[in-house]
Amino acid sequence: MSNTVRTTISVPTDVKEQMDKVEGVNWSAVATRAFEAKLLEVQSEMNVKTTEEAIARLKAADEAEKNEMHQQGKKAGRRWAMQESTPKQLRKLADYEFHSPDENDWSDVVASWANQHNDGVAAGMCALLHPSMEKRLEVLVFWENLLGDSDLIEDQDFALGFIEGAIEFWRMVESRVK
């Protein structure tokens, strides 16, 4: 990683013992995300005196909200992957073939599902994961049962986190499932 510095942090012994038991986690990246989230939180709450400071505060608040939704989605995606998904569904996510060279990541796909010309992120995800699910009510019930709130998946940051969490879990276990 470029432009990084080494620093030391202290964690309780029991937390460190639990961390040592987990494989495949970049704890520096986890800590960095936590530091970034806290910085955004602090910046979004600062007292402002000028329009430029207000704009900076609003941008920080917006970024903090997006990060929070992304992390919620990531947890939900991982939970779904661990408890309810099938290998076929996880393979569909992990091996998704983007339809054009312009689409190089999931953010383009999720944005296209969310635009006014399509049926929304919930329907787009269900079309991928459950091709037989056609009726809007079935889609809503699926997400309501999974998330407790069918509107959550319509948030693009949440949806991207959901996909990322599911794929990360699959990548971690796929060789042992085959």
C-alpha cells in the first residue's frame, strides 16, 4: 500500500486472542476503515462558520451515511451467504459477467437497476439470484424476510455492501465447497 505509515494501537487481550483465531482478515484495513468512519463522523459534526465549511461538513456527513449503509449491507450479505444462499447463487454473484467494457464493477450494475427505467435494485437482485421470482410482491416478501425491511436493498450503498459481503464470504469458502 502506498502512502502508509506504521502505527501501534492497543486492543484488549481477549479481542486480540479472537482476532488471532480468524484467518484471511486484513486487520490494518479494518482499523483504517474504522478510523476513516470516525474522522467522517467528527468532520460531519464540526461547528461551521462559512459556507465552505458547511459544504465540507455536509460532504463528510453524506460520506459517513454511505459508509454506514455499505457496512450494514456487507453484514447482511455475509449473513445471507452463510445462512441462506446456495452455492449456485454465490457463484452467480462472484462470476457475474459484466455486459459491456464500460461496466467494470457492481456499482454500474446496481445503478442501472436503480434508474427509473428498471424495476429497482430489489427486482434486479432477485432476477439474478431467483430467476423464477417474477411478481413484485414475491420480491418484496423475499427482501422483507431477509432484511426485515424491503426498502433497504434499494439503497445503492447497502446493495453494493450486500454483494461485497456475500462474494467475500464465498471467496473464502468456495474451494472447500467444491
